[in-house]
Amino acid sequence: MINEKKLKKELQKEIETIRERKITVKLSDADCDRLARKCGEHGLTIGELIENFVGDLVGGTYSNGSDERDYADQWFERCWFGMFPEPTLLNHLLNLGYEPEHYLDMLENVETIKSDIEITKQNIAGPSDEWKDIVYHKYNDDRTSYESVPCYNSVDEYIASEKEDLESYKADLEEALEELKDMREDWKPEKEPNMDEEIELIKKWVKEREDFINE
């Protein structure tokens, strides 16, 4: 009963997001005429036909039934794109249930951590007087006011703190790299991948999906 209520609630959330979407397709004039005739014969608009087919293909918010879903899936799997998908990193992430956006976020996180490490190393090797301006707010008992108190009493204290931060950044970097490695585990491209191209493909897919949903 609980699962049934949960499913109904999730379905209602999906239904509330239904609205017109813009999809561009490339068709010949002849195919446009054939499609219009096919829909006209059965009292459908072209949009309604596409809505129903998509619903069956993806097991969507609305579907015409299990047989229809099976046949739509069989059609997809029999097409060249269904039978022989290219083993891209995007394909790998989606098949294993990872969010491609998360992979991109982790890459960005790695670059941020690397930058933090380099800055921290510089601060340790040659600290400027800026450490004297680093303060924290010491509030009064009822937290209505505060005074600014220096974080460090000496440059040695500052350097010691930076060294602790450096070790923390290194641990964060190791953890982030390990997570990226885990996400790529068992990915078997047919040839040595060009990672720049793989990342651009993921970025393109993420943008296309966001644009499609939010348009």
C-alpha cells in the first residue's frame, strides 16, 4: 500500500510537469504528407502520435500498455542505433545509472582542489602579510554584535594552519580522483579515447537535456 501511494504521488508530480515541448525533426515533404495521412486516418494529430510513441518507448508518464512498450523497445533495439551504440563514456555513465552532470561536477571539483593546493603551497613557501588581516567574528552573548578577532597570532601559526589545510586538500583530491576512477570502472572503449572529446560529448548531452526540459 505504501509503495502504491508513493508511485501515485510520483506519477502526479510527473503529470504536473506536462506541457508543450519543442522538438525539431528533419523530414522530407513526402514523409510529412505520409505522417499526416497516417495520423488523419486514425483521428490523431501528429503531436499526439509522437506523444504516444515516446510514452511507450521510454515507459513514460503515460503508456498504452505493456505490449506496446515491448514492441516500441523491440523497434528501438532493432535499429542501428539500438543494436550498435558507440561505447562512449556518456553511454557508460548512463548505462550504469550515473548522472553525467555529477561526473562533470567532479572534474570541476578536482580542478578547484588542485588550484587550492597550489595556492596553499605558495602561502606556505612565502607567506605575505595578508594573514594578519584574516579574522573571525566573536559575538556577544545575545549575538547582537561582534568584534573582529585575528585568526593567527604569528606567521608560524598561519603556516601551521596552511599545512593542515594542504593535507586536507590532498585527501580531498585523492577521494575525488578515486570517485572519478570508480565511475569509469569497466568502461571499455574500442580504442584509446580522446578524453577531451568524451567530456565535450557529455557537456553537449547535459546542455541538450537541460534545454529540452526547461524550454
